[in-house]
Amino acid sequence: MKMMLVANRGEIARRIFRTCREMGIATAAVYSDADADALHVSEADVAVRLPGVTPAETYLDPDLLVAAALAVGADAVHPGYGFLSENAAFARACTDKGLTFVGPPAEAIAAMGSKLTAKAMMADAGVPTLPWVDVSDLEEDELRKVAEDIGYPLLVKASSGGGGRGMRQVLDGHGLIDAVTAAKREAAAAFSDATVFLERLVVQPRHVEVQVLADSHGSVAALFERDCSIQRRYQKIIEESPSPAVDDALRERMGSAAVLAARAVGYVGAGTVEFVMDGDGHYYFLEMNTRLQVEHPVTELVTGIDLVRQQLLVAMGEPLPAEVSEAVITGHAVEARLYAENPVQQFLPQTGTLETFDFDTLPGVRIDSGVDSGSSISQYYDPMVAKVISWAPSRTEAIRKLSTVLAGARIHGLVTNRDLLVRILRHPEFLAGDTDTGFLVRHPPAELGRPLANPDADRLHAVVASLALLAQKRANASVQQTVPAGWRNNPSQMQNVTFEVAEDQYRVDYVLAHGAVLARVNNEDVPELLLRTLAPGRVTLEIAGVRTAFEVTLSGDAAASCIVHVDSRLGYTRLIREPRFGAPSAADAGGSLTAPMPGSVVRVLVEVGEDVIAGQPLLVLEAMKMEHTVTSPYPGLVQEVAVHQGAAVRDGEVLVVLEREDK
């Protein structure tokens, strides 16, 4: 193996390149036009452009990817995860052209690519499964009957794909038809396959999966379990190994079941057998992922085994080494997926420029990311920007270390789920290991995802922002640079500045007096602050004998309207400085409902002249592979529908205009 083309992007491409470099294997990247400046492109030895921006035009086109590999003289292709990683046709296309496909045989991918086929094979192999029925072509009466036969509650699932798309819970017969219809539509859009099935729903389950490695010589090994129970919309956001709910005996049984599953399909390479587990420790086959998992780092950290390296060695025909068959668990690892999304607003994806992306370095902490400060987050791809993984001798220490690193990260420019992750990691239920997939149902993200900085912290950060702007102004001064910042002929005269923080406004009046800061925020006095450090990027204050440092980043012109980012042990605050004289601006018509994110219109559900009630769905948008329903905020009359099905919309673009009707 001389050159590896990674048929993927971002974080996973960089991760694979890292191991390739260590093994002396040259690397080739592919990139869409939207990814032209992405980090993975610059880190590869060579890179091939895939014309276009959407996944269908680029990373999902097997012919383009195979042609790219041949064009650069690659002899192997690694699919990463997502995109074509579980596409049997792509695996065949690679091998047909003499390229080594780093993954299982196409036949194994095809068998596990259909959840229905996979469940049947696992049942035959003796792996525990839940009852299920294919309902893709059933009429309503037949559908209701088979649902009653399986028994409620039920789960509607797409046979192809994953990531929570094409999946709906059905607690009773009332929502059955709508759930199946919606799941079929979403599955068809995401996977070009509308096949769905009903499966018995395990109430309050854990999601526990087993990592397997298999070589082409008949050896299969289980590398222990990962607990992936913290999920939003059926997508994992926190994973750990080992599971706090699995003891040695259960670990042995689940590992044996995973090996049975791998042998049943003639598996080769790295794969994951996923189980759903109830509160009594009974586990049932969920699916098999015939690829490297997003969460593979936690297994690497507790075993010391580089899974990508093992993939490459297996692809070269090597047998599994003793380090795999003799692996043991050492310590505990936890991973958090950092997404550019807003948990408080139904996890709306965020797009734009990640102005600052900076983490403190701690021993035992690993950052796998596809971005850096200045990177752009596109609407076309998954919004995950990084995986932050910690290892420690104990679970408690690993969790504490991970939450500390996340809380202290400086992330500016886009809203992320960072604060949600920190609150989950610090939640008593999670710390006790008493979690299941319903955690974010019992503990709403709108509450857990609120900023770590509370209103008192925002008030103090507003004072800090005022001081940093003062220091910036003095640093930029072209005359009288020796005059101290904040100097006044009349030392009692206060300066003032006003900031917006989310939906709140803070007016800060302050004056510097002999090393102290006297300040009021919204006409309320702030306790006296002793100024220890004053610079545009750092302010240190002593408050009631406690010294606290504040990191400050300015975006824009400090002399006019700008954004001030303040990070401290109290959390993060984004403050928008209001200009002294507001500029006139155009406004949308009253009652305008605008796009909360860039995306495409999947369905328009209302017409001009239609009366709607509060909460009624108006249209459905799709962005970053997920659907978002725009609902009416109040009763009203539809005056205008400004978009049509299939239209691409920008963030903030007018979708529907309503005339409010109070009833």
C-alpha cells in the first residue's frame, strides 16, 4: 500500500491521514468546491477537486471518487464514515478497478445495509433480536393489525441508512399512520429507499455497542463495548468506554454475540455491532455498522490500539496481532461530539465562520477536528465540528477532565452545543452512570443547553468588555499614547457603552479611579473591582479578594459597532456593542416568518388566504440532512407564501407572511 485516497472530508479524513503518515503511506484528499479551503485538503500530499457543493454532486458520486483515486495513482481507498462508507456498490467499484477498499467485502456491506436482512441473519445466527415486521407496502388496516400483533410501544425505522433519519416512536395507535408516512418520506429523501419496518420499542433503553476486528484469515476479536446512550434525535452526542452498566460477565456475553454476528456475514476489517439493552441487562441486536465509527477514539484510548492502523494492516492481508486478541481495558474514556447547532432552538444547524476555535491542552485529552479558527461551516454537510475525548484512570476523573476542557474552550462566531455537553457531563444522573436514550427527553435541551454564563456573569462580562474596548482604543491611539486608559480631566465623569446580549441589553457606566473600577450596569451598582491587568485581549479583576482572568476577543471596529467575546471561568458571553447613532435599515413586512437556517424547502403546507392556528406547521425545511418544521407563532391569515417546494433559501429569507388574528 503506497498511497491512500480518503473518500471523505473533515475530521475523519484528517484522522486517517494521521495514521497513514505514521505508517509511511502517502495520502490523497478529495474536496468539493465548498471544501476548497478545508484543513483536510491542505494536509494531504495531493488533493482532487470534485466539482459541485452538494453531497450528491461530490462525496456521494462513486464514479468521481474512483476516478480521483486512479488519477493520482492511489492503490487504496478508505471511505471513512458516512457518505459511501457503507455502500456496497462503491466497494465493488473500487475492487473492480484494482483498488484496495479499506473495509469489509461488498457482500457483508450489502447484507448489513438492510436492517431487515441484518435482523434475519442475526436471528438465524443466534444473536438476540426484537420482533419486527416490514410495513413498507401495507395498507392502513394491515398496518394497524401487525402493530397490534407486535405490541405497543413501537419504533418505525428505515431499513437503509441511520443517524436517526427515517425513525419515529409510536406509543399507541393514534400516531401510527402519520409516523410511518413521515418515516418513509424521510428515508426516501435521505437514502433513496422508502423501506421501513416496525420494531418493538424497548422503554428507557441503553445503546451499547461492541467494537469488532476481523482479518481475512478467519480471526474475529471483540474490543469491548461503548455506551452511546446520550442521544439527541437518535444521534449520539456523548459516548464512553467501558459502559457503567456492563459488568465482566455481561461484557463477555455481548462480546461473544458480536463475534457471532461478524462471523455470520463473513466480516473483515473494523466494524461495530450495536445493541439495545433494557434495565435488566437483556440486550438485542440493533444493527451492524460496517465501517469505522465516529466514536472509535474511546476504544483506542482504553485499549491503546490504533483502529485505523489495524484496518490498514487487515486490508494488506495481515493477520490480527496479539495486541488485539490479548487486549484489556485500562482506565476510562469519554467522547463528546461538538456540533454547530443551537440546542435551545430545536438543534437548528448553524452556518458561517468559526472565528475562534481554541482548546487548552491537557494530558489525556484528544481533539479530533476538521476545523480551525477561521474555518467555514457549510450548510451542505453534517454540522459536527469536533470530537473531544478524554482518558483517565477512573470514569469520574475522565468526565471531570472532559467537562473542564469543553467549558474552557474559546469558540466564537457560531452557536454550538458546547454548554449542553458540559451540563450533561456535570449532571448527577450522568455522573452516577444512570442514563438511557431518553435522557434528553426527561431533561429538555432548552434547559440543559442554556448558556453556562448566567445573567450575573453577563453583567460582569459587560463591564470587562467595556474595559477591553477602552484598552483597544488606547492601543490604537495615534497621539498621546502615554496617557493612561480612561483618563479624564474630571475623574468622576463616567464613560458609558451599551451592549446587546442575546435578547437583553446592558448599559455600562464606568470610571477608572486609582486602580479600581467603579461601574453601574443598567443603573445598578457593581461591587468595587480592582483592576490588575488591562489589555485588549485580557482583563484581570480582583473581586472581593478573588482574582479572575477574562479572555477577550474583539470582532470588528472597536470604535464603532463590534462584537466582543468574553470567556472566563463563569462561562462565555457574546456582546454586541451598539453604535451611538443607529443606522436606518430596511425591515421585513410585519408578520414575516423567516428561514432560521439556510436549506431547501421540502414541503409547503399552507396556501394564501388560509387561516392557521398557533403551532400549526407551515412548511418543512431540510438542512444538514435533517428536517425542520416551521410553525405559526400565533393564529393568523396567510397573506403570502414567498417560497415553493424545492426552493433553496438563505438564512433570514422570508418564507411566509401572516396577518395576526387574536382569537
